Amino acid sequence: MTDQQSRFKMGRLDHVHIRVPNRSKAAQWYAKHLGFEPVDDYKFWSEAFDGGPLQISADGGNTTLALFEAAPSHPMIAQQTGVAFSVDADAFMAFSRSLPCGIDQPEGGPLTADDLVDLDLCWAFNLADPWGNVYELNCYDYNRVKTELVEADEIKPVRFWPRELYAQYSSPDPAKQPR
């Protein structure tokens, strides 16, 4: 590998390909439930030729979902890798308090505030669109969400590992850190 090759850095996340049965109906669902809007700058791809993506965004076009309509040459395969989005504490708490609202858990059934996940460094909701595409919504303002949402609304968050593990990991005492 040359020095020039080793200096390359991948850029920001641009878009994620999402397959849906009907781009228009999917765009309406994403607008209603997650605040996505079509990106006018990319209308050509969805309007000028068959099979092009409808680009939608919740952040003014910086990051987009490219909605591809499923077809025999582009079969319906749900995105299962867990694309994650991040929002500030106000948006995260408003989202939580709007549940249930027509958004499902990846396993099925309505997403509720009790599905909140405590990841020690951030809070998360795992969710799915009606076509099985999986997403994660994160908020990194941990203490504010803990105080103003979790404690205020008496939510018992889901945990994937014991709280003590993070306490040990973040301890300034090296003897208490996991090996």
C-alpha cells in the first residue's frame, strides 16, 4: 500500500438504499412518522427513468434514504443491518412521548416508551418501518434524557449488559476495570 492510499479517509454517510413495495406510499409513511421529506435536488433519479430512487431526508439532504421500488430485478429485501440516526434530547423525548404512534419494534408490535434502551453512553430506540427495514434512533445527551424522560416518566429501560460493567470500565481505578 502506498502512502497516498493509506491517507484516504471515507467521507460522511451519504445515503442508505431502502427497498419498499411503493416509493410514494413509503415516502408518505416516513414523512408522517419520522419527518423525512423528498429532496428536490435528486428528483431526476425518481422521475426521469424507471427504477431510480426517491431520495428522502430528515436533515435537509445531508443524509438520505434512497427508496427503491421493489421489482423482479430489484427484489424486496428488508434492510436489517441497523442504520442509526441521532437526534438531540428535545427531539428524542418528544419522539418517546409520542409512542405508540404507528411505528413498530423490529420484532413486531407497537414501539412504546418502555422499549427505550440504555446503552450507558446514549439512549436508543430500535424500530422498523412497515416493510421490515430496521433503524436505531439515538440520543447522546445521556444525563438530560435520564432526568427529564426516564426518571420523570418512570420508564424502566431495556439493558443489554449489566450497569456495573460500564461503571467498572469508566472507573479511574485500573484495578476495577474489566480485563
